[in-house]
Amino acid sequence: MFLFFYEAGIILGIVMCGLTYLFMRKIEDRTQLLFLFSLGILIFVFSISVIGGFEGMPYGVLSLGVLTLAVLYFFLKRFAIGKKILFIGVPLIIAVHIFIGFINQVDYRVVDKERLSDDDTKHYIEKIEKDTSIVGYKKFKGGEGEDFLLLSMGGERKGNTIEVLEVKEDSEKTIICIRTSYNKNPEPNPYIYIALTRIKSKVVILDTDGTNYGDGLLD
């Protein structure tokens, strides 16, 4: 998610450069550079003073993207081909990265816990509820082109719920990005059950607070 906002910041800077050139064709490089730095700083100040907290972090990353473009502009503007690299090459690289990320995304859905009917799954849920020290994931084979993964957070996270933000993969592993939040969840060992179109042999589950649940239970 944060990488998306970082790249969006770079694109925002490029767009703003294009607009200033369109309406102010004689704008100097120094003025353009100052504008980019000012824009990045204003977005950063907005992220911490107006929004604040975790909600403001994406906008802070957005400002970092704008400031990165300003630094690139500072170093590349002195070369004849520098601006072409900046305004053509950089967006092209970002577009390729987004395309690769789109290809590597995995279709998923969070399964309603009230609809869980498989005996193996029920038995495992009973196990993690009795032994709240069980933290990590377990994979279950499914039908109709889906596999399933159950993630438990442990008794220390009682009261929390889990939200899936993104699922993607590379050549070796399935990467699941989650966000946990406290909302008086009554489960003794909070868990989530996810259906995926495919699961790699290695799974990495990353929480926004930095916790990695990828070293949990394996088949």
C-alpha cells in the first residue's frame, strides 16, 4: 500500500510539473524545483498536523514521492537528456511495476465464519481456541479452484480483528498484507479464514504494525 502512495507521489510531482509548464512556459528550473520541494513539504505537514497517526502515514509517503522527484529533477535537469529520463522514463518504469504487480495479485475472499462447515477446519478452530498460544497460519485444501488459509493471532491479541488489505505473490511465496485493530472481539484467539485462488509453498503474512506471521504453522 505504501509503495503505491510513494509512486503516486512521484506521478503527482510529474503532473504538477506538466501543469506549471503548460500555464507558465517560461518557468525557470529553479522555480520548478522550489515548487516541487514546497509541494512535498506541504503534503507532509498536512499528513502530520491535519490527519495525523496511522491514517496520515500514506500522505506522508505521498510527500516522500514528491520530494524524491524533486531530488531527481535537481540532478537530472543539468543534462540534455535528463528531463526526458525524468518525465518519460520514470513514469514508464512505474507503469511497468504496476503492471507486474497487477499480474502477481491473487484473487481472495474472507470467508464468513458462520458458514464454516468443514470438519477439519472446525476441529482446528476448537484447537486454537483452547490453546491460545498458537500463532500463525495453517493451510487447508479446498474445492472449486480455491485453497484456504486460517491465521490465528494468539491470546495476547484477544479483542482484535483482522482485515486483509492485499494479497500478492512472487515466484516463491504468497504475500498477505493485513491490518489488525482492537474492537472488543470476543474470540479467545482471534483468527481469520481466507479463500485464495492459489497458495505458494511459502506464505508471508505482514501486519501494518510490523508483525510477520509467516513463520507459523506449515502443512
